[in-house]
Amino acid sequence: MTALPDTAPHRRIAHLDMDAFYASVELLRYPQLKGLPVVIGGGRRREDDMLSRLREVHPEHEWSEHNLHEIPLAFFPRIAAYTGRGVITTATYAARQFGVGSAMGVMKAAKLCPDAILLPVDFDQYRHYSQRFKAIITEIAPLMENRGVDEVYIDFTDVPGGQREGGRVLARLIQKAIFDDTGLTCSVGVAPNKLLAKMASEFNKPNGISIVTENDLQSLVWPLPCRKVNGIGPKAEAKLATHDIHTIGELAQRDRVWLMQQFGKSYGAWLHDAAHGKDDRSVETESEPVSISRETTFEQDLHAVRNREALSAIFTRLCEQVAADLQRKGYVGKTIGIKLRYDNFQSVTRDQTLDHPINQSAAIRHAAGQCLKRVDLKRRLRLLGVRVGSLMKLEDWQAQNLRAEEAPTPPFTESLFGDDYT
DNA sequence: TCTGGGGTCCTAGGACCC
DNA sequence: TCTGGGGTCCTAGGACCC
């Protein structure tokens, strides 16, 4: 029997979080906004056509994508001019000083910081930079898990240099490689698992690194509010507070069985583990989507009868968008559902599972139309959504179909399902 | 001047089956 | 007069995350 080498690597998991990602990408295009309060969000309907306005006012200058950095500040839209229902996606650190933060309504932010510049979201641009920084990471450390556009987990354990200084050396290398290529900064936390790494990446923002080991649990993690745990949201926080549990340390002191009685077997046990820094989830490099959906909040609330035509057109468009998404990504799905939100913000969903998976807009619209018949349409609506779930790869479905020698599903045509949502 | 859009996962009840 | 025990699938809602 051979002894384990005494150099057996410690599990080292990194969480990397881009600093104010959307806003930072915008600052690369518009460096003249550096240091100013800038807010990204609001979405749709942005009279953003700064270039055409500039060409009118300053025709002596050749305005193009190449001199965006010369656009005078006066030409940037101010948040105070905004009217609509959007929320904020990101704010620069200068804007955060005013108490503006993500998920806040734009209108509320306008009150807090009326001089802030409001830029619309530009997902294509963010996706582009997202792919770039992720490609840089995987060149250095191939085991990377996507957590959305601006976050990843990375398994440092077996990467050369990943153990040095607890991961600090590799974290610094990755930070530098990303900055050299994109000009963007990020914050990294390295810890024995994802849970702690996620918390650690927040310790030194922006452009920071923090290293956490098992021994740091009591000193660094236990004093934090429970809400800092990824998985404890506003509801759980409030319920914990009713039991006089405010910090992770206070949570850790509670009896496991008692937590399971109060919060349910599964969540209670998880709370107990989390408070003790336990988490054995691995870094997953691949994942298959479970559902694909599209939804939209209307500019004004709509009524099913009085705004029937508008609603019907929106409904059709959502179905077409979902179908296009499915086709582009190569999926079919057999659970078709709708979601709507009433003017009082209450949401309801209905869904229906078909015999066969589909990806055609007309078929989706037909099934979703059936779902729509099962909800109360007397209240005014503020949101409508269409979802396709129980997904499978189109190629798998086709292969399975051939094997079963089933008759091919009849082609769906618009004329077959011309009926609308009532 | 309230409160986006895209997801995942969990729970819980009922249907249905063996 | 008293009524099993799994298992899986479907549906609705809700918590949470980025």
C-alpha cells in the first residue's frame, strides 16, 4: 500500500465576478463618461440615436462608430428625461454613491440622481466581451462554469500554479490576462468550495482578490448577514430574522433538526451546511437548457377585450420569438406555457404538455392559446410571456422518431391554427 | 412616477399505474 | 366501514439568481 503524497492538492475553487460589467463595457466605448454617474437600463424606446443628432447639430464633423469617444457630454441622455417602466441593470460606482443600484426602477433612480446619464442595455456588446473574457480564462484554467454573462466559477485545484498562495497567484494571472486583453477588471474569490468562493469574491471589490480557507470561516464568514449566502433571499432572510437569526454565525449555532423543522427538510439541512461553510458541488462545464421563454412588460397595462388586437399581436410575436430561439439553438419542447402578470403585479402561469415536442411558432401559439383560455382575463395585464419546457435536442427527437418508425408529425401551418387567444 | 427579462430548482397535490 | 404503498408525470406557484 502506498501512502498518499503529502502534496495532495487542496480543493481550490474560484469565483470570478466582473466589476460593474455592463457599465464598464460602456465606458470602453465612451471613456468621456469615466467618473460620472452612469446608469444602464431602461431598455426599449431610447432616443439613443446620438450619432444622427450629432450629424444634425455638428455636420462639420464626420460622426461614426470610430469617434464615439468625442461625443460631447451634453449629447448623452439624462435619466431625468426617461419615462417608462424599466429597471436598472448596472450603475457605475459614481452612481452607486447616490444609492442607485441594480433592480431598482429607473424612475426611482431618477429621483436619487437626476443628473445621471442613462444608457440603454446593449446585450450584443456585453455578450461579445463575455465571450472574450471567458475564452481567456479557459486558456489558462479549462474547468470553468458559466454563471451568466459576467460571472464564472473556476476549478483551480489541478491547474499548474493553482495551489500557490492558496490560489492568489493564478487569480492574479487571470485578472491581468483579462485586463490586458479587454481593459476590464474583475474580482476573484478563491476558497475550498463554490459557496465560500462566491462570498469571497465580494470581499475586495472592485479589482480585488481574496483567499479564504476553512480556518477563516469564523472570522470572515460568520459575522456576515445571512443574506450574503447565495441561496438565502429576501424571504428566507425575513423568516430567519423572526427567529432572531441575523448573521451566518447565528445561523450556524442553531440545531440542524430545528432548522429542518422550521424551513423544511431539504432547505433546513442546506441552511445548516451553508452556515458551516459546507458545499460539495462541483464545477460544471456543460449544461443543457430546461426551458426557453420570452416575455414582455407592456408600456401601458392592456385589457384582454379592449386591447385585444394589440395583445394578440404581442402574443403572436412572443411565440415567433420563442420558436426562433428553439430553432436557432436546436431544441424542441413539449410543455408549452404562458405567464401573465396583472396590473396588481400578481402573476399566474398555465401550461400544457403535448404528446410530441414542437418548435414551430404556429403550433406553440395554438397550445399557448389553449392555456390562455384557462386564466382570468378580466383584470388588466402588464406582462405576457410564452415558455417552452421539457426540452430535448432536435436531433435526438428526430433520431428517436426514426427508430420508433412513427408517422412524422403533421406539419403545422398558420392556416390550421388561425384561431386566436380567446 | 414603484417593481425587466431570462432562467433554475423545489414543493405539493392529484392522476394514474402496478 | 374503512380504505396499502410505491413510483412517475403533470400542473401551479414561488423562491432565488444573474
